[in-house]
Amino acid sequence: MTVLAWEEMLRSSFPCASPVNLTIGVFDGLHRGHQRLLAEVTSGEPPGVPVVVTFLRSPASIMRPETWPGSVLTHRQKLERMASRGIQGVVVIDFSNEMSNLSGEEFVRLLRESLTIQRIVVGQNFRFGKKRASGTDDLRDMLSGTGIQLVETAAVLQGGGTVSSSRVRAAIACGDLDQALDLLGSPHTVDVRDVPVHDDGGPAGHVRYSRADIEQVLPPAGEYAVTWEGAAGSARGTCRVQGDWLTLQAAPVATEHRAAAITFA
């Protein structure tokens, strides 16, 4: 999978002259709604190179950091899961003041100048451009006469409401991991590959992480059944979330080989 920064794409560095099928969004969690979008991009007609335009960090985490609970996935997890679903190219936007002031029309113009687009796939509530002022109807007008097909996918309903990243984050934050599983289609997994380990002076088999080092949303204080995964394999254990710390209590192998992921299941 080819991954380029937005600025690299603007320099005509995207190594694909073939027509692309494109979708755009934050894609935090890659929940069931996102999965429908990716399926349309990778398998819809006419066929084309499936490409995603996404963000390095959620714009909400930058615009409203005081209320941001954390992401569902790390950026690396998101890219890995996109690749596993057949995405061949990703353009990554590092959200900035300059990007936040880009109008919807300017955004679409830059995409059309940089990529050979034949289809754009979006969800029903898709918003884009400065202050999220542009929507699907505006995008349809912008594409009028260009030959680019616009596909609007239906919302995915689960548990009496529309599946969304905000619902997933809220479910995890209040400890409803079963609901999060239903919305995501897979258990919530915390990526700790780059998170430093702290010596807690406790019994063998205990590994401690600072919550400040973890960018993902965590469940509330409590003890949870988890699966620890790493280079040595996997092991069942428990994870205690308390105060400023997350403590993994698993088999002694967890202290001998660095953990890669903690799955709440």
C-alpha cells in the first residue's frame, strides 16, 4: 500500500496514472460504517485503484483537545486495517490552520488536479471544507460535468442508532465494551508497540503503562479481561485501569517480550 502525505500528493508524487476510486474521512475505528465505504471503494463499479484520503490526527483532537477522549485506533493501526481491506493508496492530511481554512471547492479542486478520479464514495452525513460548510449536495454540484461519479452509501444502523466513531468512543469510555464490539465488528485493541513500559515494582508478570503515553480512548477505572499479544505469541490476562496508570497482569512472558497490543475481550 502506498502512503503519501497531502503535500507529496500535491507535488504529483502519487505513483498511479490509473483512475482511482476515492473515499475521504477521519476513519477513526474503521467501524461497520467505514467498512461499507471501503467495500464500495474496493469492489464497486467501475473498478479502479482504491484510495483513501484521511487524517494523521482527528481534527477534533486539535480543535477541541480539552474534550477529546482519545482515538479508537492509532494511525498505524488504521493504515494496517485499511491495507487488510484492499486499499492500495492512502493520502494523509496533517490537520493544520491552513487546512482548516481550505474551502470545499479548493479541496476538491486540489484532489482533481492531483489524482485521476473516476468515483468518490461518501456517507450520508459527509461534511468537508472550512467549518465543515460543504456537504454531499455541494460535492455533487462541484462534480457536475466532470465525469466523476459520486456514490453515497446508506448509514449502517446498529443497536437502534447510526454507527459512528463518536458512538464507539463513548461506548469504550463508559466501559460498554460489548457495544463497542458490536459497532466495530472487532474488539477494542490498544496499540502499545511504541508505549514505554514503567517498572511498577510489583509481582512478576505485571507491566505498567502511563495513560499519558496512550493516545487511544480507554475504558473507565476497573479490571478487564484482555488478551496480550506480542512477538512471543499471545496470552490471556487482566488489565487494571486506575488513576494515571494501565497495568497489564498477564503470564510472565509479558515481561520477557515486549507487548504489541492489548485487546479488551
